[in-house]
Amino acid sequence: MKTDSIKIGVVGLGTVGAGVVRTLKRNRAVVRSRCGVDLEIAGVADINAKRLRATKLPAKRLFTDYVSLIENPDIDIIVELIGGDAVAYDVVNRALRAGKHVVTANKALMAKHWRPLHALAARKGCALAYESSVMAGVPVIRGIREGLAGNRIESILAILNGTSNYILTQMARERISFDATLADAQRRGFCEANASLDIDGYDAAQKLSILGSIALGKWLSPEKIYREGIGDIEQFDLNEAREEFGYVLRPLAIFKQDGYAAEARVHPTFVPRTHPLASIEDEFNAILVNSDTAGAVTFAGRGAGEKPAASGVVSDVIHVATALSQSGGKSVLALPVPQAGVARIVPMKKVFSKYYLRFSVVDRPGVFSFVSGVLGKKKVSIASCHQRGRSSRGPVAIVMITHHAREGDLRQALAQIDRTRRIVKRKTVAIRIED
């Protein structure tokens, strides 16, 4: 391989793909000065002829068939940016089998096919880079894998979905409903085409799968990650938690190593106003990594969008190209060797957490004693409590903050309390707290 010029093939010319092509063309001289080699776009592939023409590349470099692009012997690096995990898997699998190095921003692909793709890349001696799959242009994957290489990752607390964070921030700031805020997010283009991917935690779970797999050195299946969306959050609880207890709500993805197993969960979570993630608002993302040697390290920035995602992809391309240039094309980056088996996940019923609880109950003597008695019998201890208002006709709200309790014990207590319809008038609201 000639290493004075490394040739790139881009598959998928959507928002991010087009941004990558523009960045590589516009910053070609800057890129060369930083990696010591010229990066040439030798071909692009997309089923949309209009997108192909928009690149303004010579006609011989435009492909409607990605197989032909991958089979081009001159191309060194394939950049996959079509999304999804079906066709994208074929693209990446074919590229690696053909001995091409691969860069992708595809979180769904990497979360689902983590083990076979890493195993294939290691077998073929090819790079498999996916920095943009988690936080677009924020270098969190390289930061953990390389910057914290000598550390044991003890926990990761992260805001990984900008849409959910935007909705919760706006609900609290503007005091408007979930439905109204979701509609606003959709108008602004923050949502995926299928909003459920954002608001129900699927997107964040895929990203946490990647981060957890890196931290553990073995695959953390996204299907095993506990997931809870933000669709049931109400304005009352945002106001109450902020004004009475100093908490703000964030859509957290949480990973914690626990001996031979790991906690892995995605759900709305209250954090104190002084928490590092409390100041991360609107569409911004952030990751707080706690390790045994470096301590707490925070990464923050825009986690989506054409320019941030293109920045992360180009960074990966440069990283691979630099390694190729320095090695004379004979070797690339040190690759993680996939471990056998998959990560063991702590069942949610065994997870310990503090909780914000809101009971909607009739306003009469003995109610608080009943509620606290059931909680106590299930080993759920109350740290703080107050009643909001008085009423002789409708239900009133009793709000509690618990000490750390086992999730399974709390759920059993709430199930017993909520079955007592003569006292409790609606399902109890329970939101976890990380402080």
C-alpha cells in the first residue's frame, strides 16, 4: 500500500455522510498536516442519484451499488453511514472481509453486532472505529479506551439522548406538558423519525451497550439493559422535587460494575442541582466516568447533528490513516480482543437506589401511618416527607424521599399500597435518585 495517499470510500450520503464528504474536501490540507498523509475520497455510494451528484465528485467515483465500491482494490478505508443494522451489517462485514478498515457512526449496528464485528476485525487485522456512535464529535470512546486505559471503570452516568434531555429541560423551565414539549422537539428536528427511539430509551440503551462493552471488555447486550421512558413524567413532580428537595430530572443511562456483574439501566433520574450532570441542559449530552485511578472525568458537548457527527467520523478516519501512514500500511491500531461470553447484568429487583415517591391518597387520619408502615415492613426507610395541601373532597399528594432501598422491596411495597383503593386513588409515582 502506498501511504502517501490513503483512499476513502463513503457508503451513505445522508446528513452525516454528506457532512463527512464536505469536511474531508474542505479541510484536506489541514487533515494532511495532522496525519502526515493525503486523504482522498476515492468513491461514494448511495441509492439516491441526487445525493451522489451533490458531492461534485467525478462520475467514475459515484456508485449506486456499495458492493462495487467495497470491492475496489484501491480503497483503504470504508466509512459506513447508512444507519440501521441490516444493510449496514452487510456493508461493514463485506468491508472487513475484504481487508478494508472500517469507520462507522452506527450505534444500532455496533450495539447489536459487537462481538462478531470485533472478532472479524481482529482476525483480519483491520481497524473498526466508531467514535461517533455514542456522542458524535465528543471523543468519549477514545477517551475511555485510550485516555483511561490503565483504569478500572467503576461507573458511568450519562445523558446520551439529546431529545429526552431537551424535553425534560423545557418541561421544567417553561412549565409545560410532556406532549407540548415533544411536539416542540419534533418541530425543531431533534427527534428521530420514530420518536419512541428517543423518548422510550432505545437510543440511550444502544449507546450504553457500547460504553459498557468497552468498560467490561465483553459484550453488554442492549436487550439486557433495563429501559424506562420519560412519557409519564408530570409537571407536578418536576416542580416539587426542585422546590422542596433541590433535585432536577435528567434522562440518565447508568452503568455500575458490581463484582462479577454490572448494573445497566436507562431511566429518568433525579440528581441534586450541584451534580455535574444537573447543568447539562436542552439537547446537550454528557458522560461522567468514575474510575479507580483517575477518579471522576466528565465529557460534554452536542451529541448529534451533521457537524458534530461528521467531526467524530473524520477524527476516526484520521486516527486510522495516521496509524497506517506511520506503520507503512503493515499494521493498524491495537484492537480489543473480544472475550468469551456476555456481560452478566444485575436484575433490577436487586438494584439499590434512593427514590422520590408521590402518593395520591385520601386526606384523613391514619393514611400516613398506613403508607409508612407498609414501606417499613419492606425495609424501605423514609428520609424526608411532606403533604402538599389539604382536601375534604379529592386526593392529596404525600411526597417522600427514601433512603437507599432495594428495588424489588420497594416495588412490592408500592404494589400493596396501590391495591388499597379506599386510600390510594391513583398509581404511585416512583422516580429514582442518584446523588
